Amino acid sequence: MTRIAGQVEIDAPVAAVFDMVADERNEPRYNPRIARARMTSQGPVGAGAQFVADPRSMGSRGEMTLTILDYDRPHHLHNLVTSSYMNVDGNLTFEESGGGTLLSWDWEMHLVGRWRALSPVLRLVGPRWERRNWVGLKRFMESGGPSDGDEDPR
């Protein structure tokens, strides 16, 4: 198991940051490593909602399923991500901070199958990759979100 934790301050309201993150279909807007994401469950985004995300350069093997296990808007998300190469169980917390949001993540990641041999690499690069994802969200949110012509992945 590899534990990856960190935090980033985002100059945007807690509810706006929470809503952007909770709806996985938004991730391609701020994370260039995700090609597309779609909701596969019925109903609103909340506990039990499921999404499928397609990372770039992984092909069909890379498809990841994300399930929201706990949804306490706008303070907490508990997500489970499964794929053919990795399982992730973790929490995101959203706290008011100086008029903005302190976003914290705490993930337990497990590489599976033949990918397990790369666990030492995940321990080295995983924290940097994860921080890059959330800094991408920070930049996106602080720039006012999508500009004219940006495509909504939903």
C-alpha cells in the first residue's frame, strides 16, 4: 500500500470547489492526464454515484471506475477508484480558509497484478502526480473556470 496525502489552497468558495471535484465529469477540464469521464449511475451526484474515467495513454486497459462512498457537501468526499492496474481508497476534505478553500487529500493506493512490481515507483512519483492534479484544479478554479469555447465534458 502507498499512502499519498497533501493539501492545496484554492482561492474559490468551498461549495464551488466541492461541486467541481465531486462531479468526476469535470476532471478532464483541469487534469490533462484524463481524456474523458462519464457518469454511469442514474440520479444526482452523491453517495453511490459512479463514474468511468479514461486516462490518456493507457488505452482500454486504463479505464477507471470511481464510486462516491460518502458525500457530505461541501466538506467531505470518500471515493473508491478501481481499475485493472490500481485500487485507490481515500478521502477529500474541503475547509474554508481565508475566504477560499483548503482542499486536502488522503489516499491509500494499491497497484494490482503485474503492476504491483512498480509500487516503489508509485511511492516516489505518486505524491508529485497527485499534487499536480490538484494544482491544475487550483489554476482552473482561480482563472474563473472554463472560458468561452471550452467544452463541457458532460
